[in-house]
Amino acid sequence: MKRQTRKVVLGMLASLTMVAISSCSSDDNAIEEKPIVKPAEKATVELAVKDVTETSVTFSVNATNATNVSYYLIKANQNGDAPVITQEEIFSKGTALTSWEAPIEVTDLEDQTKYYIFAAAKNKDGVITLIEQPISATTLQKIDVSIQLSDIDSTHERVIFTITPDGAKTIRYKVVEKTTPELTVDQVLEQGSNIMNVKAPVTLKPKGFKPETEYTIYVAAVSLTGAKLLKTAQAKTKSAEDATNDGTIVFTNVEFTSSLEEKAGQKLAYYTLHFKNTNWQARFQLGALSSNADEIKEGKYILSSKRDPGNPGPERIADNFEVIDLQTNQVVKDIDYGDIIITKENGSYKIAIDMVKLDIKNPRFKGVFQGNPVKK
């Protein structure tokens, strides 16, 4: 009986051992290893202003590791500082971008107004990156001034053009060789020559330029509200050979009268020169510091565009000049300004008249005399 019981017990132990071994080797109860998921890379976003007008701002967006980007453009506060904007506001109040390869233009803005642009980007995990600093842009002032540049012409040494302004408070111009670096409106306003009459068209004929050379004419204007405008035009001077056929009148005879006057301890000589040839006659009165009224003093005498009424000052030409075309009996009245240069060599005078005329079709009155003027 005992032997039979021992056999049963041993059988049961063997069975349990087999079950335990079987359970330990089963694949159903093996431990699974889960893969490690790395977080998405942080998104970056940058902005750069490309252009500003009176009513618009254009800027570019550079974003990396971003699934979407939003920007928010808002006015500066009263102190001109950037408002406090949260990243949530950029997405809730701003404009979402599906693509940021092309520049973005925001229009319908107020002129002369400072704006700030905020931007934020999300990566694929939805993590938001806010731009480090908002960028600012100030819209320009609306232009309430206009300039027309017309009647562009030239001689071998002059550049000729007409300026027609509208709404200008200040106008300045500058003529430079075309190869000169481009000038800004502020450079022209600082360095240019002033235009006195800003209410009507004015024709200008500055000289002293090189023949057969390309020039750029710059004209800058400022309106009553401070708006600035710049206009340009191109001109090319004629060849030096053309100067011999530029209509210079050769006077064959010059007579003069003279007088002396003392002012403030200085002696002033006044010379009235009468130029003549078959087709023309002209009269100019000159003033010089000299005690000798019998001999015309050498020098450069200026006819000012502002005019000198009465007797002229030293090295000046009086306003009472007269030029007559004897073929038509027409008096030339459109001379604006100019000069007469008198030199003397080997006892012989050379007198060169170079006057600028307002008539663009006949831009100059030039005359020359070589010989000895006769005193009357």
C-alpha cells in the first residue's frame, strides 16, 4: 500500500515539473521592448523687411522645421514701442501661412505709421517657437508733390532742361556724370543747387560740362508736408566740333563809353560796350573796380538772374542790356543770365559773350569780338 502511494506522489511531482518547464519556455509571456520616439526638432522663424511704401510693408519669412507659421502685424503703441503680444495671440489674431517661400505684402496701412511684425512657428509636435524680437517698419509719407522733367537738350558744355513742379516747397537739382554712383533724394537736397521759383516751370542751362559725355539730371523736391520726391533724366553733351557751329555771332566792331564814380573810398569804372556787325547789334554796361575809365578792365563780368538795376557793381553786368536782330528788328528779351569775359594779349582784346536764354529752341546768345574797342 505504501509502495503504491509513493508511485502516485512521484508521478504528480513529475507532472508539475513538466508544466513548470513548459510555462517558462512559452513565447506568449515574453517581455516586449517598445521603440524610443525622439521629439521633433525645434522650429525656427525669422523675418526681414524688403520694401516699405506709403500704405504697404513687404517682408520675407525664413522658417525651418515648421509645419505652419503665423505672423501678426500691429501698430506701435503711443511711445513707438512694440505692444506685448503672446504666442497664442499670434496664431489666434494673426495670419496663418501655408507657404513662406515668396515675400508677403501687407497693404491698406496708414502712412507715416510705425508697425511691428510678430511671428511664430510650430513644429510637427505642435511646439511653438516665437520670433526673438519683432521687426519694425514705418510707412512712408504720402507724396503730395510732383515734378516733370522735360525739354532735355544740351550743347557741348551745357545741359538744358525744364522743371515743372506742383506742390513743392523746396526744389534742388544736381547734374553729374552718368558713371557717378546713384544719388539719393537727401544727397540732392543737401548738395544740389536751389531753385528760387517753385510755383512755375523753370528752364535751366547750367554749363561747365565735358563734350560728348553722358550726364544724369537729378531733381529733388520737398512738399509743404515734408514729403520728398526724386526725379531723374539722362542727357548727353554734344561734340566739341559742334561748338564752332553753335551760332556764335562774330562782332566786327566794338565802341564804348565810360565814366568814373567814387563809392566808399573806392573808384568804380562803368563801361558801356556797343557791339555791331551786319546783322546784329548789342549793348551791355559793365562795372569794375578801376580808376582808369579809358581802358576796359580785363575780367569776367556776370549777368545775374536776379538782375542788377541801375549801375552795375564790380565785375557785374547791368540789367539795361539790349540785343537786336537787325534782319528782323526783333529785340532779344529772353536772356536769363550769363557772362562776358574780357582778356587782352599783345595789345589786342578778346571779348566773349555767353548768355543763357529762356527760349529752349535757341538756348544761348553767344558773341565774340577780337580787336581793339574804340572809345567814343
